[in-house]
Amino acid sequence: MEIADSDNHRYAGAYPCRLPVWWARTGEPGPHIEQEGVTGMLVVLRIEKRFTRFERMLAKVMRAPREVRRPLDKMNSMLWELCDGSRNFQEVCAAMDATFNEDIAPPVDRTASGIDALKSRNLMAFLSEPFNGKWSISPGKTPKHQTLADADERRGYDIKPRSERERAKVTGDGSIVQQDDQSP
């Protein structure tokens, strides 16, 4: 389905793709389209906090958490799942519109705003061609530049890969190998 103005938008033809960050699905499936990797479940992001030496000392005294946990709402959760680098901006807009109808009107502007918000937090990027697996976009994977503790199992995080792109494992030289469904 063609969405008005999506071909004229500044992101037309670009492929939104999530960047390396620990994330998981949680809860029950909500409204979603039937496409690989899209479940309609809520998404939670875990991001390590970066402290200066003084802040680290204060955090230790105050027993501050060492990470930020960002739960996404249903629309941003679906946006996160859709933005795996395999769908261009117009396809993401069409999927969001097909699922949320009037709640996301106008879909092009609302989708772009959601992506911009994630992009401003260094959680999303736009690619000129489909994602080639240069980094991991899999759930439950701590990026190389972060040191997160193991996730609390009581939270019921679902880190099972739901698409071929999520099952792909990036090796040290940037090449991709497929993992089996059993590995986290």
C-alpha cells in the first residue's frame, strides 16, 4: 500500500536500522503485521550509564543503577522491530499505518519522528542500502562497547531471535554466520 508523501520525504529510499544495543521483547503480542521479526510485543532497551570519576564515586555512595532501562510503548516497539535494515522507510511507514491506522496519522511524519527520536539517542541509523549484517541487531546481545550485568530473569525478557537477521552472528572480521535457534 502506497502512503501519500512517503516517496517525497527526506528519508525516502533509506533503510532505517537499529544500532547495537541490548534489547528484548516482553509481555504479550499486541497489534502487529504478519512479517518476519515483528511480534507486536513491547521492547525494552538496556543502556550502560557512563560516569565521570566524580559521578562514579557518587553513584557508588548513592547505590545508583549502572544502567538505564528504557521500555518502549507499543508503537515505538513495533517501529523498533520493523527497523532491522531490511525494509525501506516507505515500507516501514506502510506497516505502521496498516497496524495503527488513525492512531498514527499522518504516518509518514509520525514514523519519521519516532525514528528521529531513536536516532538522536544513537539507537538508530539510516542506511543507503539494505543492512548487510555489519553489526549485531539481535535481542539479548550486549554491544562490545558496553559492560552490562546479566538480565534479571524475573523480568521475563524474551531474547529469542525472530528473523534471519536477528539470528545472524557477526564475527570479529565483520563476516556473518547464521546461528541456530537455540543460542541466545
